Amino acid sequence: MKHFLFLFIAIILCLNSYSQYVYSDWDSIEVRINNQVLEFPFLGGFNAPQFNEIDLNADGIMDLIIFDRSGNRLSPFINKGISNTIKYEYAPQYINHFPKMGYWLITRDYNCDGKMDLFVGGSNITLYENVSTNNELRFALKSKLRSAYQRYQYGDTITNNINAGQLNKPCIYDVDHDGDMDMLFFDQNGSKMEYHKNLSIEKTGNCGIGFERRSKCWGDFTESGFDGHIYLDSCRGGDLPNPESDNSKEKTTIEKHLKHAGSSVSAFDFNGNNATDIILGDVGSNTLTALYNQDSLSPFINSHIYKKDTAFPIYNTPVHLPNFPVAYFIDMNNDGTKDMIVSTNSKDFLSFTKMKNNILFYKNSDNIVSNFQLQANLNLFYKDMIDVGNGAYPSFFDYNNDGLMDLLIGNNGNQNSTQDGMEGQLALFKNTGTLTSPTFELIDEDYLKLSSYLLNINDSLPINVIKPALGDLDNDGDMDLLIGDNQGFVHYFKDTSANNVNAEFKLEERNFQSISTYSAASPYLFDVDQDSLLDLVLSSIIGRIELYKNLGSKTEPIFNISVNSILHLKDDTMRYQLNGNPNLNKLKVGQQVDVNNTFYSNNGVYQKIARINNTANYIDLIHPFFDDNFYNDEPTTNAVIDYSDKYWGKVSIQTEANPLLYMEEGDLKLILASRYGQLFFYDSIMNNIDGGKFNLVDTNYLNLNLGDNIAIAGADLNNDGKMDLVIGNEAGGIKIYKAEHGVGIQDEFANNLSSNSSFSIYPNPTQSEVNILFDNSPNKKGQILIRDATGKLIYQKSKLDKQLKINTEAWPSGIYFISIRDNGKLETKKLLVH
């Protein structure tokens, strides 16, 4: 009891001393594109979406789960079940019920219990069993998939993990029509189809898993590694499609094939002959190939591909989708017939895949002989969400000087018009709402036409990986623009517009002040040292933060010092006469700096400052190994001195980082959005600006699940004095979060804690579970948020029921805050877990 009392007091003290905002989904913000209001604008974009059926809410209707392998992100949708109608409702509350994904996801009912299980793939395949009840969606780890392989040369059988490949998408399907799930996928050379038969029914009489490789060349066809050409009747010797009836020894296939970069396999009975036909997609290909199987009679051991359609469906509009298309067969419109969805499957933007508007919907009008008809004007999902292509790097500024924060989003790139490369772009969304209620409208999806500037330093081509930062660098009252790129350079665009008109950015300097870092430069402008000058904070792919203090003025910033001439003084000491008027008082004797762009080979070598003369405008540097005047006297040089702190705050998350700095309660706060989807939160910055170490508060701030490669920006969008957040993801979408209130104990009691609210919680305190009971039926659009004492979100659910039971056994002892947002009202209660 004494221990618990001590814990309670410690938590109260912590709450009084620690304050953050509580953030919640702001999905009610209206967004318009082409004058159409988007149904779910913040869904998140799709680069390589994979479509699967599953019953999420136990209503007996198959819903939809979309896994985007680009960014490792799940998007659940509830099927409204309206006959002959495509109507799905985004349901993010189910995301956290799924396990961690890999490179692909396939849902199948492996044990015939009527519930879709999960097959999660990478180098190995992991099976998660659906153990859901009527009240909760749940999955339990079952096993890795293994198969028995017969080795002809040794005369034995071994059992190994099934490796269908990370880039491939295999087929899990009842090939032999016995009720359990078999597997088809290309071998490691990418030329022949392996068939792994599930023997569960044969051995146990029940559905389950128990695979054995029965064919190394199912269907008696091979695929060329050069161009994807299909050769029929091309297996050799032991590669015959049915080795159980083949007594010959394994022979070597005559044809030589290059290894495939990736292939997809899907199964369907296209012509109604009861045989397993397949449809193939390949990396580098824009089309699908349908292969028709003759094996239509039980026991289905004579698979033979006898016909191919290399531009499926040839009878309608053939699929053309750059590149690596994959087919999925799902009844999307609730008419009892499987339709076909086609999407791209490449997760690498360097492969020039179409990264938006890359979902094709083919409606099937025949339940026996398939008749897939392209619905060209449907724009499934894309017409209702923000998608700027591959990657989304948001920032805020007032584009049209109306006092409202507009939204500028950079990306990694979109496929260019010739489909042979990617070009980075900016998308501009104007805030057409009010000071307290933002709404956004797309103004230009290729703002500034950056590809026309040929900003690539190395080859004068367009750049990709566009990361914008905005700030008034010339003190003229408007925001200027810095753009970080994939090569680690920064480019400066100056707003040349007159006051009270739309921004007009003109390229002021390519490779601004010769600033460079590692690849994926992410700039941020902020007055770090509070001297009324904007400083430059720069992060990159290595996950460190660099600080470039502004040594210039409000009208002429200096982030790298331009060198006028270089003179060898004596031994290892060089004098650098400087251009401009840098404030050298911000430098220190003994400080390490880099000298770049000199005539001689001392680029990037750390040197120490030996002397600073602010009046005569020079600094002397000690070189680590030059000791003669061979490098003497560069009277006209392009050299710059990089004095930045390359390891600012001792921050290193060892992966790509995108920073957000803001001031709160007299101290700087830093949030880093990372490659693996985490938000790293730091404080104690003001006292550690010069060489100190920042305090890492949280490695998963806000406990969000937005997929990989995220970026962050912040602004007060509703004039309440609190900073709201927008987070971009790899698939080109964004998510906006509203700052509700602080989580300090004073704020909770003053603003939201109530003993007369519309809901009750019991038992309180609790150990194993808590019940939430509403006095009246809550709004179906209501939301529950539960946070721990530090403000970390640990539970979230939308679409509230009158009573809810939550398991708390895994929660650490402490105080939790249960907040209910319903009908525009936010109420909070305190829960004690011990």
C-alpha cells in the first residue's frame, strides 16, 4: 500500500511538471480537389496497395483491408453491404488490431472456420490465425509456413521455411479444390512456377497447413527473364508438373533464364471450366498475362497451361499500369461476383512506377465465364483522398496573405510524362476557411514547375525528394522558400511578390551558399538562439541534426561563410579572408570547421579556429597536416567555411529524419519524424544549444501508426494558441492532428475532468479491465482516446457503442486519462490502474 501511495504521488508530481498537448485526428477538415469535396481526404495515399477481404466488424459482410507495401501502412474499410453498390467507409480504429506487416499481405481462411486469417510475407511467410470474437478483432501468431522438399539427388525429403521472395507476390489458393489452401509462386530464378500442395485434408480430414512441394514447374510453362515472354510446354525432366506420377530422375532445364526482380501470381477460373487459371504481373511490365489451365477434373494432378493472353483482358481494355501490376479478385459491389482490381506493386520510387491514380477497377458481369469491364471513370479511392505521389513533406505558410495558413507539400517524385524517370514536385493547397475553421483546396499539384529549373547539381536534370522550408530570409514581410533535395543540397527561392498578393517565388540561388549534407536534405528555419535571426536546422538520411547559426543579418543571412582569399601564414596555419559581413562573434577559438570548394585538396577536412578578427574580417585555421606554402594564396576562390554543428544536441536516430522545432513554456521542443514511422520527441534544448545534449523524452511520441517514411510540420490552424500537426507519409498522403489541451494535471482538471459527464467508468481503480458506459447512445462518429501520464496515446477507437470493455492487464500501473469526443464536446475522466 505504501509503495502504491508513493507511485501515485510521484505520478502527480510528474504530471504537474510535464506538459504537452493532446493530439487527436482532425478528419473533419474539408478538402476540395477540382471543386469536389473529398470523402476521406486524410486516408493517406497509395503507392503499392494490396487488396484483401476480411470481416472487420463481425457483421457477416466482407470488408476491405488495404496494405501498402510502400510505407508499410494498413487502411481498413467497412463495406456498407449495399447490393450492386461500391460503398466503403474508412475505419482506422481497426489498424492497431493487426500485427506488424512485411512485404505483402494475403487474407485466406486457412482453417475453414469462416474467418479470414493473415499470411504476412517477406523472406519467410508468417501465418496469423483470426481468433476474433463478436466484440473484438484479434489475431494470434500461428507459425512460419514450411514445406517438404524432395531431393532427387539424395533420395530424401527435407522440410524448410517457404521462401516466396520479398519482391514477389505469391498465390494462396485452393488449387486442387479439396478445401485447403495451396501455394503457387515462381522459383528463385524467376522462370518456373513451384506448386506447394497442402496435405492437411488428406492427412487429417480437416483444413489446416501441411505443405509439400509437388511440382517445380507447375503448368508446364516457363517465363523468360529477359522480357517476361511465356513459353508453353517448356518444362524438362523432373520439372514436369506432377512429379508424383513421374519416376524419372531430375534433369537440367535446357533454357537459361535470368533471375527475375519480382513477379506476382493470382489465381482465378476465367473460363468456368473448374481449372485453376493464373494471371501474372512482372517488374518492368505494364501489362498482365492470363494463363489458361486444362486441368479441370479431380484429382487435379495434370496441370497444363495451354493458352495465354499477354494483354489481359484482350476482349476489353487491356491493363496498362506502369509498372509491376497485380490483380486482386474481390466482390467490390456486393453482387455476388468477383470483380478485378489492379494496382502497382513496386515499393521503390526509383523503379519509375506510377505512384498515384494507379488503381484500375474491372467490373465482372458474369459469375461463370469472367467478363471484366474497365470502369474508366470510377477512380476507386483516389477521387476522395489527398495523394501527391511518392512521399509527402508538408509545410505551412500564408500563400496569399489572407492571414490563414496554407499547405505546401513536397514529394519524392512522380513518374514523368515519358515514364522513364521521376520528378519531384510541390503541391499547393490554399486555406479557404476561417481563422478558427480551416478548409483546404488544391490550387496546383505541380506548384512552381520545379522540373523546369534543372536543379540537379551533378547532371542538370530535375531533382527528386523535395523537402520545403519557409521563412522570411530578406526581411520583406513574406515567406521565402528553401528546398532540400535527394543529393543533400539546398536551393533558395525568393518571394518577389508585392504585399497582399499571392506569393511569387523566383530561384535566387541554386545550391544555396554551398550548403550540403548527406542525401535527403531536410531544412527547417527557426530562430534557435533567439537573436531575431532565422537559423538553419538541417537533417538528412543519417538521422543527425545540423545547426547553421545565422551569422548574417535580417536581410542577408549567412549560413556558410564565403571566402575571399586564402594565405599560408606559417607551418600548419592558414588565413581565410572573408567576404561579406559575417558576425564572427558567434564563432569560438578552438571550434572545428570544414573548408570546402578550395582549389586544393583540403575539402571537408576538419580544421580548428586559431584566431578570429571580426574587425579585419578574417579567421586563421590550423590545418591537420599541411605545413608549407604550397597551398598559399588563392586570390580568387569559391571556398566556403562550414562552421555548423554537425551533431547538434547529440541527436542521432540513425535513419532519415525530418525536423519540427517549436517554442513551448520558454523552452525549445524538437520532434523528429523518422523513416520507420516513429516520432522522436526532445526537450531541454535552450540550455544545450552550444554543444550540449538534448533530452530524449519519447521514441514513439503520440503512439501513431502511419507507416514508414513520415514527415512533420506544425501550425496553429484554429487560432486557439496551440500548435496543430500535419504528418506526411511515404504513399503521398497526409494526416492532420488537432492540439486539444495539455496533459498537465492542472489543465486536465481545469478544462475537462468532470464528475457529471455523459459517461462513467468502472471499476476505478482497476487491475485487469475497465468498462465505459454512456448515459445515452453516443454519436456513431464519436471517438475515445486513452493516454498515459506522459500524454502518449495508448488506445483509440471510433464509432462508439453504448458500452465498451477494455483489457488493461498489459498497462503499467499509473494514472490514465480517458477522453471522449462526442457531438463536438470533449470530456475526460481519470483512471487509476494498479
